[in-house]
Amino acid sequence: MKKAQKKIDLNETEIEDLFQRLQDKTLFDKDYEILMRMLEVLVTLNEVVRQKDVSIKRLLKRIFGIKTEKRKKLFDDEAPSAAPSSPASDIQNDGESRQTGDGAPSEELHASESKNDPEDTVDAEENSKDQSPKGHGRNGVNAFTGAEHKKVEHIDLKAGDKCPLQCPNGQLYSLKPALTLCFSGNSPVGCTILERERLRCNACGAVFTAEIDDGTITGSRYYDASAQAAIAVYKYGFGMPFYRIAALQELVGIPLAPSTLWEKTEALADIIFPVYQEMVRQAAQAKIFHNDDTTMPILSFIKENESKTDKERSGMFTTGIVAVLEDDTVIALFFTGRNHAGENLDALHELREPEKRIPIQMCDALSRNTSEIFSRYIAHCLSHGRRNFVDIIPAFPDECKKVIDTLAQVYKNDDIAKKEVMSDEQRLAYHKEHSGPAMQTLHDWMTTQIKEKQVEPNSILGKAFSYMLKYWPALTLFLTIPGAPLDNNICERILKRVLLNRKNAMFYKNQVGAWIGDIFMSIIHTCSLARINPMDYMIKLQEYKSRIKQEPEKWMPWNYQETVAQIESQAIIG
């Protein structure tokens, strides 16, 4: 507890007399007591200014976002060196000996709605990219996986013909085709007007209208699979509200009302719902769960809150859960409603097979993110602990540099484990050997700083130390449990899409709208994590909607292409 400061009551004459005695070096006994109080006030004011400076910095980050928190941007010194392995030598130097390295920044969701850029995670990855030769910066042809391919053949030439330049014995043969990229602009939903010929019998008056393809298209309007998929991707993949899509459609001469866009989206949700259910069931069997949540207004809930008492729950949240399966397949799920992240994770437990091993849960240290119902190993985000030191670098540069450099070494070791494709057990052994000593050194040093009162526990640095020490077992679960992740960055990245949707659309109208949004966001962002084209995926789900109800497990984003290929091959053979 902070000691209360005694009031210093001096008038201007007394202050001038004190200054004069200081210059003459003729201080009285009572002057020493006054000067001690002044020093105490000065120390207190200095700490208050530091805390306010950090608060202002966090506020500016919340308003304007975060550009980067990479180590080379935080410290203008030489390249980081390896972390020391001897705790004793580090403590003897009283923190003056500093190891260097790099770490992975992350923005704590409940503290600031701004999230890390996925490219701002580990500088070790950036260093490897910097070593690659620089190119022209354009995407290669292989990057255009959604482009349509069209063959352009010679009009007068073919393989085997004689050379047209009249060279002796010259004969043409095939090479790899020359590739040219041709771009065209389209609105989210295009439209083609089909002028179907009509004929009338002059005797009986019967009208005969030309059929379209196999005659499945009837009526004056028809929305194909690509149109409905495009609406869903624009809305739930990139946060464009229906009224904005409608305005764009009207601007390009293909008007669609927001109510029509919602109607088509709701119809598509009914088709893909069996796939979503299967995704949830498979996600419940995961070996690792990343979870976090953010607020999401729902108008019908806001109206309900007007009649609720103070003790009744009134919050509205969207929970993001990233489930990592045994084969490392990744599933993104979203749940919007009254429940917190921990409660939504517990709901998955009802679908989990009893023989499955105890899963690992990665989250931040908020109590609402965990629950005792679902038995699991709890890991906390190491990047959240790092963030506490990033914010206070101007006030305590040496101490913060020590912590950030140690965590950098841990991330560097984890990057090596990924590049060498280590198993969970091999990764655990590698971290114990290379990251364990550095983390133990850091733990001992922070403990010494607190116990020997070299750091004020209530100061911003003391609070950062206390957070790390309080949650140390969960922050270092990667040193005890195979496969435990270091941070929750992957979950925070998918929650960026929730924030984008909330920023643009602002709210859901009711629970049905939120439920449909969860379905589409789960499918779209699971496709994104698997590097699958969500447009193509939802088009195929519509084309084979009668089949996905029978075997939805064969129509997951990561295996639907194999299923389609099998169906097409069977059709050819048949």
C-alpha cells in the first residue's frame, strides 16, 4: 500500500529563506525534514507522470491503432545477442547485463480493440524474408488461383508443322504456354438479361417461350450459386453491410435492395448449415483451443436490457474459437450472444468424445475466458505479458529490454522448431533445453527485483513484473506440456474480422441475424486459414446441396475438392 504523503505547508517567504540557507549551506534541523518530504513528493509525482504517460500512450494506440511493435523499432541498438544461461551472474549485475533477441507483439483484446497485424508476430520470420532476393513486388501467376484459364491457340500453326521462316529441316514443337494476365472489373453481383424468344400460335393463341439450358430457370429473376456466395463473402468476409453493397450495386447499374441481399443470404445459410454443424462437431475434438471474445451489439438484446435488473446479465459478445485438430487442421468458430468465451468453449464439451485426451486452452488471463466445467490445460498468452513492457519502455528502457529480449529468444527457438517440422515432443525437449534456462533467468531476476524492493510493487514496472510472476505456470506451459502454443495471436487475428463487421455494420438486428453471421464467418474464415477460396467452396456446396446433408464430413473446406473430383470421375466412368 502506498504511504500517504505529508502536506508541506510553506509560504513564499519561508521558501525564499530555505533557498537562501541552501545557498549558504546553513540548514537547520527542521530543513532536513522539509527537504525529505519534498523528495518524497517528487518521487510520487514522477511515478504519477509515468503512469499517466503510459495511459495516454495506450489511449492513442486505441484511437489510431498500432503500426508495429517489433524489437528493431523499439530499440535503436545493434542486433540482439543470445540470452544468458546463468541466473546468478545476471542477478549479480543487478539487471545491467542484458540479453537481446526479439519477440511477438500482440494487442490485448479487452484492453484495446485494435489487433496485431499477422505480419507483426515474430521478427525471426521477417529476418528470413529480408534475406530473400528482392523482386518487382508483383504477384506471380500462381497467386491467381481464382482466375479463369482460357487457351489461345495459333490460327495457322500447330506442333509438327514446318518452320514458317523457311529454315531448312525446321519443325515446330510445343513449349509451355506464354501467360498473359487480363483483368476486368465487376460489381459484387453481376447481371445478364436473357432475351428469351417467344412464339404465339395464331390459331389457338398458345405461347412458346425458349427454355434456358435444361429448363431449371423459371420466372423473371434467377440468382445463381456465385451470386449468393459473393453476397455472403462481401458481407461477412469483409464487413460490407447490406445497405453499402446495395448502394454499390445501384451505382454500377445493377440495383439490389438490402432486403433482397438478406433474403439470399438467409437462403444460403439454410443450405450450408449441415456443414457448419459438422465443423462444430469436429472442432470439439480438437487438441488445442484458442479463444477470446469482444463486444458485439444486438438491437433486440439492447431492448431487453431496458427491463433487466442490475444483477441480470446484460452483456453481448462475439467469441472467437480457433480449434487445432490432431492432424493440425484449423477450424475457426464464432458464437454471438450473452455467453462469454469460456462458456462457449464449455458448450463444445458436450460434443466431445469421452476418450479424447485433455485439450490445451490458450487465452488471456481474464477469468471469463476459462471455466472449470471443461477439463483442460490452461495456457496464457505470452504476448500479453510482453505488451505490458512495450508500453513502458520510455520509463524503464533497460528493464523492458531485458524482458523483451528474453521472450525474443523463446520465439526464435519456436521458429526453429517450426522450420525443422519437429513433433510436439521434440519441440518440448528443444524448448526445455534452449528456452528453459533463459526463462528461469528472467523469473529469478524479476523475483529478486520485487523481493529486494528494487522495484516498487505498485509502480507500472512492478505491476508488469507481478503479472508475469502471477501467471508464470500458464505463460510457460510450452515448457511442460507438448504442443502448448506461445500466444493467442491466431485467435486475435480472426477477431479482426468481427471488429471490421462491427465497425461498418455496427450491430446485429436480432439473434437470428447474429446466428447467421456466425455461420458464414466461421465458414469463410476457416477457408481463409486453410487457404481455400470461400467463393468456390460455397458455390460447390450449393451445387451439391442434396449430398452434403447425407455426408457433411466429406464437404469440409479441406476435403471438398477431393469429394467433387470423385463425383466427377464417377460420372465420367458411368
